[in-house]
Amino acid sequence: MNDKEKYYLVRETAVPEVLLKVIEAKRLLQSDKAASVLDATKMVDISRSSFYKYKDDIFQFHDNSQGTTFTITFQMDDEPGLLSDVLKDIASFGANILTIHQSIPINGMASLSLSIQILKDTGSVSDIVSKIGEEKGVHSVKLVAKE
């Protein structure tokens, strides 16, 4: 079975109501119209557990992603050259790497968080995430934020 994450673009009418409410709750939190997750979830009438279950998996799509920043997290084996390979993958798509946060490897595994900026000629973000996940020694790749 292929364990690589896949991304889909669907019309709003095909998205379950709970996911649309999660997007709205995230917007309320980002705009400071809600002081807490509890406030935001009450305002959109969903449970906090629904919010936490889906918050990292649903993002509002914008036709023009240029200038948008995405944050990707993953774990990787502590192997010389592996981070360099990942960075080359991102560069090959024409994205700008803004930040790299890497934990100290424990038991041969390090956690990373990368912020990348989408430029005019950058390829698909889902393709970038997939490419990172294909690197031998990279585990649990997730797209966790979009600004």
C-alpha cells in the first residue's frame, strides 16, 4: 500500500460542513476575532475535538499562492547529507527556504520544521511535500501551516 500523502482540490460544495467550520474557526483565531480555540469553536458551532482532529489537514485554497509561506514538518534519520538532499528537492521546485529548525538528533532521529515561500515559478506544494517524503530516511512529512 502506498503510504504517501495525497492532496486533493475539491469544490466547496463537496467539502463536509465540519471541515468548512474548521477553516472558519482557524480564520477567527488568526484574525484575533476569537481569543481561544474554545471561543472559535463555539462561534462556528463545532466541538473542540473536531477542530483539533482536522485543523492540520484542511486549508483554504487561493488561486494565487505566490508569496504564500508554508510550514512543513517531518522526522529524518541522522545521516550525513540527508538534510542537504531535502533542501535540494525544495530548491528544484523553485521555492525559497525561509527557515530551518532542526532538533538535536535523539536515538538517530531528528525533527525538522521548514518554512518555504512560494515564488512565481514554484511548482506544486503537494509535489514538494511528496518529493520530501520519497527521500530515503525521511519520515512523517506533514504540511502544517499556510500563511
